[in-house]
Amino acid sequence: MTPTAPTTPRQQPLLQVLDLRVRYPVNDSLGFWPKTRQLEAVKGIGFNLYAGETLGVVGESGCGKSSLAKALMGLIPSQSSLLKWFDQDLTNIPLQRWGAVRRDVQMVFQDPLSSLDPRLNVLKIISEPLRTHEPGLSAEQRKAAVIETLIKVGLEESVLYRYPHELSGGQCQRIGIARAIILRPKVILCDEPVSALDVSIQAQIIQLLRQLQREMNLTLVFISHDLAVVKHISHRVMVMYLGTMMELGHKDRLFKEPAHPYTQALLDAVPKADPRKERHKSYSLLSGDIPSPLDPPAGCVFHTRCNRADAQCALQEPSFKASESSSYACWHPLLST
Amino acid sequence: MACATRWTRRTAEVSTHSSLLEVKNLNVHFQTPEGELQAVRDLSFSLRQGETLGVVGESGSGKSQTMLAMMGLLANNARAEGQVLFKGDNILNLPTAQLNRVRGPRLAMVFQDPMTSLNPFLKIERQMTEVLQTHQNASRGQARAAALQMLEKLRIADPLRCFNSYPHQFSGGMRQRIMIAMALLSQPDVLIADEPTTALDVTVQAQIVALLRQLQQEHGTSIIMVTHDLGLVASLSDQVMVMYGGRVMEHAQADDIFYNTRHPYTRALLESVPRLEHADDALLAIPGMPPSLRNMPPGCPFAPRCARADNDCQHPAPLRLVTDGAADHWFACHHTDAPA
């Protein structure tokens, strides 16, 4: 059950990213004439992804975690100084020419129902990737592959001709996963795959993803706002805030001894299912909301809500310090001595 | 940043007088083209002043319908039976005019989705002052002053600017705080919060929780907290009611629910939720899915997913008291009086 940590540093990464940026044009005008401004949703993120690992990405809403996933998939345009999937340098390759990578990198979306086409039945939904990437297959071969995949995700053959609205949320999410694994991809990006599900179904989907990872040697990027879920499935965890990477580290260390004050604040905010401890807990709360990403604070983006912030934090943006044990971007980290 | 709220055990301060709100044998039926469905079965609980009741359950467990029935907000095809006694008077199925003297001023509700429960066409000022003008015949000036004061109490920066804004100009957390401010304006005796933080980030959720605790200590408001988040229940509740398939599965003091669990469903729920404080990666999923109202099992609703189910479970299990444990620990299971 325990995920084994496969990250040996010498291993060749599946994905290398340096200084990835995603910008959206937004209309900032109050008057008649449009005035376009750039909203930078992801600003300069760099990391490596290794084969067989699960990288968790956590952060509050609006921190850019979904934009990051879409940019890695090549669903939205992005700028970077390096973006390399499986030895293919895609740094300046237009999105239309990403083809081969898209086959090996698949995505599972948050809302299980609305991410499935309501007018297609389950067979058509799951076989669509095959029709695109393996046009030579006959209808029987496609159906056989779909049935095999359905069984893999714990569904029965009887759902083959059903439509999404006839299925429950958990079943729809299993179909979303089946659609993602039918091409035997190397990497699956999961964007909040369990947050729309009931608690008892959540655990089933998490277990399914883990099991598939073992069986198919998948690499997962698991995006969620729920720290407990991320802790249960990930080997390494990235914490994001306002488009910036605040901390990246091995799960055990990051949850036990976070270096960044923001990570600590996130952990403190999660109520524990333990009434005796909870009642006597004194909260140190983050005040206020996330600043608008259109108008991010200068210096460290977190300094407006941080209790360790000083003048330096407001002026200068901390660079990302990477070391063996911990990687963080902070002037005043919480380091255990 | 610094805002530390110390939370002391509330149960000691809860008045021992008779209950403020008492629900007896509540049943909710829906008339549908496919026949009559029962969403809530034989539900009873009581709430004292200053006490917090946590109601836990998955979707379709009947937790929201219970709250809507109490507030007289059920859909047109629904029928509620039983008694909802507020300070001794039955308020269930009262005519709207009489009901409005109680709901709103005395019983207030905060809904799950702060996005859709505010009127997008009206400024916050109008929406907030309306409460006092309707329920307390306050003048516009009085209502304005009271509303501003409430916004300040909820630590909303620049209440005046907030007054002149429309709901879409706020973030989810701000909107939820405005909803809570509206619910508290008439100083209700009971605040019903239906998944108040589900749509919010954890840091904002922690702010709202701290706020509810503070308000409860200041005003002695009773709170009914409907949620699926066991952590939230642990941090706020005095008593906890676990619901499944329209029935109460277990109902006890919060500590007994968490440390002295009797019902297999409660146990399974506690084990299937990923928790930060658990070091190991053990996560025991419950097989199957929650029953739909259309084909509810005839006996215990949890039986098809329960590891302990046998022939007895084909008959519904009545709620019974734990014999050797704490007082007021009820559970509905044919098996085991020993901790599950």
C-alpha cells in the first residue's frame, strides 16, 4: 500500500521545465474601449518529473495549478526557457506540432460529468483516443481494448452503451480515467480528480489511481487543494501561491517540517478529525484573501499575509533555493535547527 | 496575521435547561413521477442553547433536506411529517406568515454556495438592511448602522465600500462572510450552516471557523453545522449526528463518535477519509456507492456496503442506546455493542 519512493536523483527526468510562464490577456477596461492587460497565472516555475513518481501540486484556488497542468499538456500556450518531455525539446514548438507527446501524456479532469461528452456513449468516449492515435484498428479491436480498460478501472462491460448522465459521479470519474489510460500513456496529469466526489468514493478513486500506477508504471501529477489527499498519494509535493512555487520537497519532510511559512499556514488551517486536539488548538490564521493575480504584490508574493515578513520581503523576490533535503523560495524559512 | 482564538471545551458552558430546538420523528417524502420517495426517516434530535450539532453524511443522506424541512423551504413536491419544536412550539408546516416570525429572526440559515445565494442585482447594503427592515421594522438608518457594525465584527475591511458593491465583486470567502453577517444580523438563536465552507479554501475555512466560534461565545448562538468534512465537525461540534440513506446511523457526543465509534458506517467513514495527521498511507475505501432514494435497501441502508452485514440487516435496525458507554450515545446497528 505504501507508495515506494522511486526518485533516484541520477535518473533521467521524464519532464524538465525551466522558468515556465503562462499569461492570459484580460480586459481591464471600465469604459467602452477594451484595454488588454496580461494576467500572469504561472510565473517562472521550474522542476523535473521522474518516472514512476507522483508529484502532488497544492495551493489555494487561483494559484495557477490548473494553468500549470494545461501548459504542460500543451493545451494552452506558454513561454519557457526549457520544456522537455521524454528527450523532445518542445521549448519553442507550436502547440499544433506536439502530437507524439500528447499520446504519452494524458489528463483526468475535475468535474467527472461535464468532462464527458453527454451525446456519446461510454464505448465512444473511451475509444475516441484510439480512433485519433491508432486509426488502423478495426471496430472489434477497439471494443476489445475498451472492455479491457473498463475492467482495469473497476467497471463492468454492461456500462458500454450507457450515457454519462446515467452514471454516478464515481463511475464517470472511472470512465475519465479509462479514457486517459487506454493509450498506455507514460504520464497522467490529474487536475482535482476527487474533489467533486463523495468522501467514500474519493478513497476508491485514490486507490484506483495508485493501483494503476503500480500496474502500468505510470507517472502522476496530482493537483488538488486538499492537502490530506495529496499527502496520501504523492511522493513529492509542490506548494504554489499566486503562480509561484513556494516549496518543493519530499512528502515526509514537507508535511513534517515545512520550510516555507505558507506551507506551515496551509497545514495549520486543515482541521484534524480529532476533537480533543482541535478544541484546544489556538489558530494562527492567515488574514485576508489571496491578492488579485492582476495586481500581485512586489517582492515575495506572500509577504502581505506572512507573519515573518520584513522590509526585505516587500522589496526583493526570494530566489528558489534548492538543496538535497528541501527547496523553497523564502527569505526567512522555518528551519529546524 | 495575528488573530488567535482560543477554543475551550464548550459543553461545560452549555446550559442544562430544556432544549431550545427539538426535532421529533421527522419524515420527509417526495412525490415524484416514479412514486413516493422518502428522503428522511424518523429523525430526532435536540439542541440546547450555545450548543453545536454537527451533521455528517454523504450526498443523498438526507442532511440538507432535514435542514430545509425545519426552515419550511422544501420543494413543492415534498411533504414533511413530525414535529420541530422551537422553544416548545411546533413550527413544522406552519403557514408562511407565522413561520416568518421564527425563521429569519430566530432560526437563520447559511447556504452552501455563496455565489448563488446572494442576489446579483442588488448591492450588499440593500440585501443586508432588508433583513432588519423586514423582521424588526428597523428604519433604514438603524438597519444601516447595525449592518455596518456586523460587517466590522466579521473583520471585513472597509465596510462602507463593501456596502456599495455587488456580490460579483467579492471573492468566495468574502461572500460567505457576508452571508454569515446577514444571517446573524437579527441575532438568531439557532444558526443552521449547510456546508458553509465546502466551496472555500482551507485558509478561508479556518477564518470562518474561528469567526463562528467567536460569535458563539459572544452571543451563545446554537449552531447546526451540516458538512461531510470530519475535521470540521471535530473542530466545532459538541454532539455529532451521522446520517446515511435518510436515517440516523449514530448520534453521540463528539468525543464518543471519534474515539468510541459504534456504528460500522461511522468507522468506515473515519477510515476512508485521508487525514493529515495519519503517518501511514492506510486508506480503507468503502466498496460500492451510497444508495439512491429510488432503490433504498429494505433494511439497514448501509448493509450492501457493510462488511458485517448478515440476514438480520435485511430488517431496519432501530436506534438504540449504548449500554456500557457514555449517556446519550445512540446507534442503529443490529450487531455489536462493542466499539466497531
